[in-house]
Amino acid sequence: MQVAKNRKKELIIGALVTGTITVGGVVYHKIKSRQPEVVQNYHAALRDYIDDVRSGKLSMESINCLMDSLEEFKQNK
């Protein structure tokens, strides 16, 4: 307890930094989740495509899914 009393300034600064990081994370999550569904679908298709390429399991289905998502994205721009 004596250490806390002696380092009051450092504890306050640490608490402020932690609070700022927490609030920043919440705000970032809220902004990111506001993306339109079209954008989220495109990102998901792109992630799946990249995963398939990396694993060596790329198929026409994966390519077509990405292309369809891209076309939908372009139309709803």
C-alpha cells in the first residue's frame, strides 16, 4: 500500500493509458462493424480465396465466388 501511495502519479498515468486503449478498441470495433454487408461479403470471399491459394486447394468455385462478390461490390458502390 505504501508503494501505491509513493507512485500515485505513475498509477494514474497507467490507468489513463489503459482506459484510452480500451475506449479506442471499442470505438474501432464499432466503426469496423458498420461496414455494409456487401463489403463484409467481399472481404470474406477474399479471405477464403487467399486461404485456398495458400493451402494449394484453389478451385473454380472459389474464384467464381470472389468474382461474384467483386461484381456485387462494384454495383453497390
